[in-house]
Amino acid sequence: MPEVELDPKKWVDRYSDYLFNYTITRVNDAVMAQDLVAETFLAGLKSAHRFKGKSTERTWLVSILKRKIIDYYRKINSNKGKAEVRMSYLDNNDETGDWLEERVKDLRNPTVEDDIEQKELGEALQECIAALPERYAIIFVQKTIDRMDTETICKEHDITASNLWVIIHRARVQLMECLNKKWYKID
Amino acid sequence: MGRVFINCNDAEVLSTREQYNDLNSKERFKLKMHHSHCWRCRSFNKKNCKFTRTLNGLNWIKLTAAEKAKIRSRIKDAIERKL
């Protein structure tokens, strides 16, 4: 009997944003990132019988996603893949530019490091949110990230406004502690 | 919370609500009164504000509802084909 059971019907709600963030920081292409997330879920479904329940669902899905990202890079680094990239460049109706040069980032740009730091901080925070009790995580995300109004959230979860604020307060305290450990000291 | 003086638990929740601009003037006054004599809650409030700044500074990249629906339907199809 596995210690953790898979629940594929809830995968999109629970993990798609986290996996999408994880992917987009590695492939820098939103459409490709969406495809890779969808393919990860499908691969997860296919190999569900091999899930032993020793890790969490999310850790298991991330390990599948990592392999998908490696496959993606293998593909674009193959000769066929390189040709596909050139073709997609030429499809932009700009045949005069140097496609390779234009795709190289300017590493002297001071915002590059900031971007990386923001991405890593975002990932750390996503991990901390995922570690919250499910209800806390959903309500925190709805209020803080989705900026939904208090009344709508209260109706959806059948709670009073004071309950909602206590939940958000506890979620924030746990997140601050988690980020302290993972990232830096908030003091 | 009809009283002017509040305890630390109430002050912490008010501090969190303040991060979402949810306090009315009466509540804001109560929180200020509490902070005037409680260094622990003042310090918590400082951390809370810093955490809000951290959250606001992040570029939250999320899938749209339509994009999620697309992925969901792909999973649904796959499950149905499997059954």
C-alpha cells in the first residue's frame, strides 16, 4: 500500500503553476513550458503504476518534468532541432538578421542577476506555499496573488471574514518562517 | 473588537489585514495604540511589511484559466482513453 496516493484529477489545480514556473525559468518559452507541463502530467498518468508513494506527488512530477526538459534540450541541440529553430526564425519575416546573435542575452545587463534572483526567490516561495496546509495555501493564493475580494473567498470556502484573516495571518507566519530557512532572514 | 486596547493576537491579525489595506480608521488607531507600547508586535509588523514588499516585488507567473482548462482536457482525454 503506497504511503502517498496519486490524485491526477487535482494535478492541474495543485501543481500546474508551480511546474510552469519551474519550467519557464529553464526554457524561457511560455508555449513550450505549457506543453512540457501538459506532457509531464500525461507521462505521470502513464507511469502512475510505477509510483511507489515514497515521495510526494509534486516531487515525483518534478522528477518527470526534469527529464522532459532534458529531452527538450537534447532535441533543440540536435541538428534537426537547430534547423527547426532557424526555420522558426525565418518565419518571423525578418530574414536579414543574425538569428543566433539576437538570441544571445546581454550578460552585462545588470537586470539579469536580479531576474535570476527573483526567479529563485519565486521558486522558494512556491515551495513554501506548497508546504502549507492545502486550505491555507488556496486561501492565501486567492487573496494575495489572485487578489480576489474577501467576500468571494469567504463564500467559496464557507467561512467568516475573521476566519479568513486568521487563516491568511497563519499562512503568512508559516511562509515567513519557511522563507527564513530557505532564502534569507526577514528581519 | 469594541475595546481600544487589544491583545497581541488581535494586533498581529490587524497587522496582516493592514498589508491588504483592509483596516478602517478605528482599527488602524487601535493597532497604532498597541504598537506604541508593544515592541514585539512592532517588530512583527516590520517583518510583515517586509514580507509584503517581497511578495509585491515578485513577478508571479501563472497559467491563465484557459491554459489550465486546455491541460485539464488533455488529462481528461487521456484518462478516458485509458478507462
